[in-house]
Amino acid sequence: MAFRNIPTVLTAEEIINKAFRNSSKITINDREHFYWVRNTAMARVQAVSQTIDAVLLKYVEAFPSFDRLHPFYYELAELLIGVNPTKKSLGGIDWCRKQVAAIASKHLSQMRKTRNESTIEHLRESAYGRIASVVKQLAPDLEFLNKVRNEIRKIPTVDTVAPTIVVAGFPNVGKSSLVKLISSATPEIAPYPFTTKGIHVGYFEHRWVRYQVIDTPGILDRPLEKMNDAERQAMMALKNLANLIIFIIDPTGHCGYSPEEQEGLMETVRKTFKVPVIVVENKSDISKTESDRPKISTATGAGADVIVKEALAIMRKDMPKMEAIRDDHMIL
């Protein structure tokens, strides 16, 4: 989703000035003075209309069709900008385009019918004035849409089709290290609403299937009661992506959170997401518990391949489209 390709939305005054500036450069030469005056005036009115239409159409086409957005994108857009107000302002742009085209068409038709040069000049000025008035009515919508544009660019671009593993746990338990370990390339850091750290997005392939791995610092690393409403909504948007969660626990407590706090967050995540959760213990190179949970070390890489195989097996079982993947190929 190319939210970052939405151009800066000009103000009403900037659009008007751009249109008038472009039109002022137009001159249609003709041996007869009358036709020179009329054709130049008509070409300038048409240029004003076309310039404004092109600018506004660019905005309409650049913004996404919200009703067709994946739920992940839709929920974040609703959280950041409010979908209905945005759609209303985009509707205002369409209204303005139609009004400008109608004003230009009416005045051009009247220009064709007259043989009076002063009347032609009067019609040109009238067209300019009425078109400018209509565009100025759009000023609040244009200002709002530029704010929307700046906010919506914060939404990360992710693969909404790929089977997705979300890595969760308190800060400093090794989430980003695990994403790096199992990704085939350096994970990208994408902005995410209400966190200054962004999310880490990595990928790996298995049996011609592309898997997405997401670490969410600042989102799935603290209890719900410590989040504000916006942060909770940002977390809930991830529900539309996650097929499986790997929850990492640091049994040493070196992360700054006790095992009890970590267990509590794990239960919150499990209840919230309602997808399979693999709970793993990190830092097995320096400490191991007697639990039967999988043990890994993101420092040495030990155990990471086992976790990936388990994740693949669960997703294959729970996702019909992956049933063809055979056990004997569970090697990265």
C-alpha cells in the first residue's frame, strides 16, 4: 500500500494561483484581431479549468479506496485520520471538479456566440471569478486532506497476503534478534502509529511460500491497562495480520521484567489475539529452566530453526492453503 506516494495537497490559493499562472502564458495567434482575442480568452478559461481538474484528480487517485482496504490498513486509517471525514473531503474535491468544469463549459459556450470583444473579456473575468470562488469553498477540505496525507504516511507497508508471524514479549527479551535470525535478509524498520521505534518486518521463504515476520516494539510489549485507547487500537489492528504469535520470555529477568510479569503479558496476548501462540524461553546459553517450553538463544542462534519448524507446522495445519506443504521439507 503506497501511502507514501500521496502528494502534498496544495491550498486553495495555491491551486488558483497555479491555474491562473499557467493560463496567462497562453496566446492564440490569429490574423484577425477578434479571433485572436476570443480564441486566447477561451483557451485561457479552458486552461484554468484543466489545470484545476488535473490537480484535484491527482489527489482523488492518490488516496486509497478505503472500502477496499485490507482490515489492517482500514483500522489504522480509522485510528489515525477518521475514514468518513476523509471520504467526505474527497467527495468535496469531486464536487469542485464538476463545478469548475460546468462553469468553464457555460462561459466557453457564451464566448463562442458573441462577436463583442468587451463581452468576451467580461466572460473570461466572470469565469475566473466564479471558478476561484468555488475552489475557495474547498479550502477546509484541502487543508484537512493535507493533514490526512501527513498522518496516513505513518502506516507501514506490509504484505497482507503472506502468512504472518508476530513476535511479542517485553522489551529486551530478544524479539528483534529473533526476527533477524529467521529472516532471509535484514529486516526493514517501518513506522507504526503511536510508537517511536517502528516495527521490524522480515521475510523468509519455505517451499515457495513467502512468510512475513513482524516484531512490534512499543505495541505488544506491555499490559493493556498501561496503554491508552489509541495504543490499544493500534495493537488490535495487528489482529488482522497475525496467523501465529511467537511470545518470547526471558527467564533470567535481565530484561527488567519478572517472570510473573512476562507470564501475565503472555496471557493477555493469547486472549487478545486468539491465534496459536508459541511460548519460547530465550537466553538458553546462560540459563535454562525445567519447563518443557522450547529454549532458544538469540545470541548464538541455537533453537531458532526448531521454533520455525514448529511455527510452519502449526500454520500449515490451521491454514487450508498450506496443506500441501509436506513434513519432509520442513527445513529452511
